[in-house]
Amino acid sequence: MKIDKAKNAVQALLSKAGITINGDASYDIQVHNEGLYRRVIAEGSIGLGEAYMDGWWDVERLDEFFYKIFQSKVHEQGENKLSNLTLYLQSKVLNMQTRLRAQKVAREHYDLGNDLYMAFLDPYNQYTCGYFKDTEDLNRAQEQKLELICQKLQLSEKDRVLDIGCGWGGFAKYAASHYGCQVTGISISDEQIKYAREFCAGLPVTIQKKDYRDLDEKFTKVLICGMIEHVGYKNYRQIIEIVHRCLEDKGLFLLHTIGSNTSEMYGNPWVMKYIFPNSMLPSIKQIATAFEGLFVMEDWHNFGPYYAKTTMAWFRNFDAKWDDLKANYDERFYRMWKYYLLSFIGPFEARALQLWQIVLSKEGLPGGYVTVR
């Protein structure tokens, strides 16, 4: 496709979102390389993201740019179906989140370096959405999220809690120190495990390197917070069956996850390639189908707009600490992470993505469940 024709096609799409090429608004795209247009037409979201990483275009406010893209649903028209054919076929034919493939996201993302994550996360190292009720402070919002989870799980010192995908041990430390319960956290990231063991030293916390498929112990409460996004639609039923097997009959299970408004078989192509390999977001239908016949849904809480606040806070921290980080990461990495963090804000603000906390019990709590907000 000739540059002029490609440019006209891209401008026609952007105009539906109210975005002008080389315009004056904070959300208007500034093009530095005219090859951008053909790249986007041919490669869709991967081409757009890679071109940003390569410095082919800029925009004053990436978050506003993507808000307008998702609010207008232009992204649905702009994605090149042919360029995603391989992803579609792989996700249809193969299980993209087997034990072996699951190691890829641990190796390429979570093992990048604890210095990177500690530079922008809160003191409890929460890499999931904060609860910004009555606050604008990230640290406070993350403590409120942890407290919310503990209250929804109705924790007490008698509980044995399983944290599947425990990250850097933030929930385990908070729950053990504030509620006196025993926590077992599992992860497949070596860097996370090393950090979490040190972070939770002296508390009734055990951190294990273990794939969720190897779980065989019994617990009174189970948490999956920001991990099922790596499980894949072909494995949703399996992981819920495993939780059911590990949970005592009168226990509670809380699932905290980003959610999609529609059922898909794979995630955003650029995100899958550069940030979270083999990741995808579940839909209500996919989650409900996975727990049907196994669990009673006690509560379903959506606070998706808080993820926009969370991610903006992460980016501001990351940006402020970049001078300390750039000895280990190059400029292209900076642009990649800026794009990653700020591009997530738009779809949450446009309500294209959600954040759900779902509380489940095996047979329904006698007398009902009292929700917490």
C-alpha cells in the first residue's frame, strides 16, 4: 500500500476517535516516520506499539490517546485480522499456557529484576489494582485493597490461606501480620520467590516454587489475585477444580482479576509479545462456566476504574526513578514500559476493561454472605 493511501486510511480511523495526525491536542499523534501508516495497516496493534518503541511517533498524553481509541471502539476496526491469524490458530489448536509455556512469562516478565518493580510499586509490592476509595495515594489504596481481600475472605488467626501466584509476598505479609493466619504462597518466578521469602521472614508464611497444577494440600481460604490472566481459557476449568479440591468445605475462595467484556481466545498481540507472553483476560462467561457446578457465587465486585489510577501512579513512580534504573535498561525499554503502563489506562477509563473481585463458596454460606465494600 502506498504511503498516501495508508496515511488516509489511518487518518480516517483516527478521525472517528477525534484524533488528528500532527494536531495540537494532547491526544493528537505526532508522526516522525511516514512509514508508520503502512506498518499499522499491515501489523495492527503490534505495528503501532513497536513503532512507538522505535520512536516513529509520539503523543503528549498516551493515556488520553488510548482513552479516545477505546471509547470510540476504533481499536476494533483497526486491528489487522490477517496479522493475528497465527495467534488465533495457535490459541485454537494448542494449549498456550501449559507448564512449559507458563515459564515464559515468569522468565521474561517477572524475573526482569526486583529493582525494576520495587521502583514503582508500593511498600507491599502489589502488582494488581489498588482500591482508591476515598484516597488518591497509591500506598493507601493498596493497603485498602489488601484489607478488602482479608475482610471478604473473613480471615482469622485460625485460617490456613493459599495464595496462588503470590508475587513478592505482599498479601502473605499483610494477612499474616494483621490477622495472624498461616499463609502458603506459590509462584514459578525465581526472583519473586527469593524476594518474598526475605520479605515475609519471621511470619507464619511459607513460599513455595510450585505450579498450581501440583497443589494437593487443604486450606480454609484460597486467593488468586492477578494470576488467572496467565492461565488461559483452556485451563480455567482445571484451575477452578484444583481450588475446589484444595478448599475445605466451609471455606471461601476470592478471585481478583482483570476482566474482558467479551470472550476471547488470546490477548492483545503487542502485550503478549512484549509484556505478558501467552496472557489473556477472562470474560464473565468464561469464569462462570469454569466454576459452574463447583462453587456458589457469593459476591461479584467491579472496581475497574481504579485500575486507571493504579497504572498512572505506577508510571509516575517508574518515570521518577528512571535515572536510577537506566543503568540496567535502555531507552527502548523505557518507551516500551511507558507505552505498556499508559496504554492500559485508556481502556479502563473507557470501561472496555474491568477489574473484578469474586467471592465463591462450595455450597453457599448458611444464612448468606455479607459483602464488604
